[in-house]
Amino acid sequence: MKPKLLYLVHRIPYPPNKGDKIRSYHFLRTLAAEYEIFLGTFIDDPDDRQYVDTLAGLCNQVCCINLEPRLAKVQSLVGLLTNEALSLPYYRSARLQTWVDDTIREQSIDRALIFSSPMAQYVAGYPSLKVVADFVDVDSDKWCQYALSKTWPASWIYRREAEKLLRFERRIAARAKATLFVSEQEADLFKSLAPESAEKITFVNNGVDTERFDPALDYQRPFSSDKKSIVFTGAMDYWANVDAVKWFAELVLPLITAKCPEVRFYIVGSKPAREVLQLAENDPAVVVTGRVDDVRPYVAYADLIVAPLRIARGIQNKVLEALAMNKPVVASSAAMEGIPPEQDLHLAIADTPDDYAEHVLALLENQTGCSEANRRYVRNCFGWVESGRRLLQILAGA
């Protein structure tokens, strides 16, 4: 009989179509082979409700709680009265807490994996529970970055969130048997912020499903072949992605189209914010697709992938997926955290508009230079099999 595991995830781990869901889903697949899984999670997109049965096939029991983001934001303001991080009441649910309590009691569960730090609040009343916490990124530091780029009062709220969330993260790390991050760099950063728990802080790399992201598969071309296509992928209601494409479209793209007018910049991702839609309204070289059923054709037929993130934490799946598809990439330094590039990769790193445009133009001109190095690098260094093996070892040690 398999041991039982409580798995608490802040967002339903299916479909694996955005950064955190890719990681939580592949962890679930790995865990299901070794454990009876009792999954508690939130659904913040009504379209994802259709996938509950898919998860039920991997788990012994699934509890999915609807979360309406606008109402959750209002609920999060309770944190101002309770002197806690706003992220905690945002993800607080009496229904989920009751399910957790009943499940631990009825199933005699003695171990749990927490995915994203706010989910740890659901096991606070179980000091004997063996907990491994996957924080993924140092979210408290991300709020610090946000604060630096915003004006008051948003800057005050973000600084407060950074302070309160770090306090909570440190408390969870001190209690957990192990605390995980998405890269060695993220783990080292948190060790510096929570030195009292340094010996229990480690990392499990993100990976790429290289069988799915395979340039040899047959894809239908999604855009015209008479244009040079530059592609960015990501959820386009996520502020860091919005900031990235705005910076690129407004400051870098004009430098590129001045020398290569046939370039088109495709922003591929769901729920584009109004600021993103305006980019296409203001510049015919920008195309905003909105949600697509499959991002792979856009990557497969792109001449170049860009990841100009100025605010980023951990490993960027969009970069790994582009490399797995053997595409040339121009990324910011922030987007390359946790992905140490090798010498022979068809990849460039740039952080200023002039440098970014220069690298993009050079790679667009040299389309013959992309060997199998990009894909080989991902297969060797960022496979889910090895990451899953490491996760299971950590859970066994706990």
C-alpha cells in the first residue's frame, strides 16, 4: 500500500499552461506514482473546472474550491486588520480548512507537501505533520521589486506585503522538514533572508517536457511566412509580463523595425491586459493573440523568442520551452536567473534597449547558426524525470 500525502496547491495544477501550474502538475505526476494523493486546491479560472476529473484520475481525493480574484482581493484587505500578509486571507477558505481537517483525521495523514507559501496556513494546527514546503520563488522579494517600480500608495502596500510575507515564510521554513525553491539561486537568496533555517533550504529545478516541446512535431503555421516573427509567451494579465512586453514594444521594437520593417512582434497569452491591447492599437508591428489552444506552433514557427522580463524570480519556463524547441532566444538577465547558459547556445542576454535590439537583429540575420545545442542543453540539464527523483528523495528524507 502506498503512503498517503496531503498536497495543497494555490492554483489547480492542470492544465500545465503557465509557470506555477507546469511545476505543480509535473510534481503531481511524480508523486502519484509513489503516494496516495489527497489534493486541495483553488480554481481561479472557471474554464479550469472542466479538468477536475483529469486530476481525479491521478489522486485518491480532490477538493477544488472556487476563487473569484476580485472578491479575493477584497477579502485580502482583512490582513491590514490582522497584521498579516495580504496573501494569506486572499487564499483563506473555511471550506478548504474543513476538508483539510477532515482528511488528516479520517485518513491518518502524517505528511504534506505545500505548494506556495500561503497554503501552509492550512496545516498550522498540526505540529506533528511532516511538512515539505515548496515556495517555488522568494515571493517576498518579488513584492520588494514591485514596490521599487510603483508609486505610493501601491509602493507602500507592496513593501508591507514583502515584510509581512517574509515573516510568514521564515516561520514556515523553521517548522518545515525542508523548504524548496525553483533554483539554487533562489534557495541561496532565501538562506540569506532566513539564516536560521539555512540547513533545511534547498531547490528542485523546473523542467521541460521535451517530448511535448519537440521541434520535430508537425505544427500548423499560425502566422504569415513573409514576415520576421518575434514571439513572447506568457499569461498577459501577470504584471511582470505586461511590464516586459510594454518595455520591448515601446523601447526596443522601434529600433528593430527601423532596420527590419518586416518584423512582427507576437504577444501570445491569455487575458491580455488593456495596456497590452493598446500596444497593438498603437503599432501595426505588434500582434496580440489572446488565449491560444497551443503555444507550441507560435514557438515552432517563430524566428526568435524574446524574454525581456525586468522583474522575475526563479526559472522562466518560457525560456526553457523556447530552448527545447531549439529556438534562438534573447533574454534579460532577470529572465536567465537559474539558467546558466553554456557557450555554444544560440542565446543572447541584454538589458538595455540598444543592446537588446542589436542582439535581436544579429540573431534574425544569422538564422543558419542554430544547431541542436539549445535543445540538447535543456534535455541534459532541465528534465522533469531528474527533478521528480530529487523531489521524492527530499520527501523520503522528511
